Amino acid sequence: MDERPNFYTILELDPAITDWPSIESCILEKKRIWSHQKLMGTPGQKRKAELNLSFLRSEEHTSELQS
């Protein structure tokens, strides 16, 4: 079984940052970058972007269920 990636690692975010507006801003920026890479990137960028976007979708779904 694959280990879940670290949220801060895939966002390239300092773990010391804990305020939600900063995290949310980073998420939105990474989504924009990964969406572009998924369509226009190299094959490696496309794979990584799809994995990261999939991870974010699953995290969003999980947080919705917990609310």
C-alpha cells in the first residue's frame, strides 16, 4: 500500500505556516500550476500534476465528510 504524501511537501509549504488563508492561497496557486502542467507539461510533469490534483481532491472530499 502506498503511503499518503505529506500535504506540506506537495504544496512546497513551510510546516511552520498554520494560518488557513496562507495555506488556501498556496493550494489555489498550486492547483493553477498543476492544471496547466497536466495539459501542457512534459510527460513527467503531467503524471506528477495528475497525482497531486488527485491527492488534493481526495483531501477536499475527506474534509467535507468530516464537516
